[in-house]
Amino acid sequence: MFRLFSPFFRTCWLPLLIVLTTLMAGCARHEYTGLVFDDPQPAAEIMGTDHDGSTFRLSDYRGNLSLLFFGYTYCPDICPMTLANVSQAYKEMEAESPDLVKDLTVVFVTIDPERDTPERLAEYVPLFNPNFHGVYIAQDQLDPVKSAYGVYAEKSQLPEGQTEAGYLVDHTAGVYLIDRQGNLRALFKHDIPSQDLVRDLKALLKLR
């Protein structure tokens, strides 16, 4: 009768079992931290002026993954924290392999065009990462873009003299991911830890 822990099992079947278990673990489905849409829909076009003065079109980056965040440079907390998290994730991936970020585009679209001129964006966005895009869109063209992405933004006036900014902008916060085909593929919380974002992005970069 065959005994489970016979010498034959230990020398032949046990190593094979270990290999098969390792392979199955490597093929396990990735559990995303962000919300990944089962039926991704085409992302609305975004066209404006990049912080270097050039014309920016989101569709020009078709074939890349694009991370998209709506915010403003006078934001005291959420916007700089989000950009810092995304920048940290970008740097971690770049340090692991430059190939991981060559197909990744990061876009910051201002929801405060009254103050956030391309010149202002040129001073602000590269502080987080010189490879990021800071996009200015005129107000009359910005409203349809915000509507297409479900972005809420409304001025919150401050008492006179409280701050040089004059007003804050209450707004929704989330990081959109546009896939290689130009579809809205995922949505991440603004405070997603960089390590979780890296894992999700690496999994999504494998998708075609």
C-alpha cells in the first residue's frame, strides 16, 4: 500500500507539489485596491494648454495608461497630497524599471483657470514630478469636461484678509485611469497609498 510520506513521495512528488503550488500562486488573480470598471466606456477628450505652453490632447496619449486628476494649485491639502502620492508611485516604478513608466502619463487638470494660468502650473506641477502634465482649460470649455467626468467644483469664499488666495474650491477628489484604448478603466481614491497604486498600475499595464 502507498504511504503518503514514503521516500518515493518525498523525493519525487513533494518537489513537484511545491512547484505546482508556486505556479498557482503566481497565477492568482490580482485584487485591485482601486475601483476597476467591468464595462469601461470611452473617456471624454481633454484639450487645453500644457504648462509648457504646448497644446495638450488626451487622445495624443492613446496607447499609454493615463492617470488623470482634477484639482487646483491653491488647494491646501488634498491636491498636493494626491500629487505627492502619485509621484511617489511613479518614482517607485521608475526605480524598479524605467520601462514601467514609459507607457504611463500623469495629467493634472486645473479646476481654477481664473488663477491657475499655464505659468502658474509651470511653477507648481514640476515640483512633484517634471514628467507630469499641468493642463489649463478655459472656463467655458472646462465645464463640459467636468460634466463628462462627473467632477464637482464650486468656489468657497473666505473672509477678507484670511488668506492671499481669497477663496478655496470645494471639489470632488479621485484619480481616474484611462486605459490604452482611451476608455475610463478605473478610479482610485485620492489618498490611495503609493504601494497599492503601484501594484494596481503594474497589473493594469499588463492589460492590452
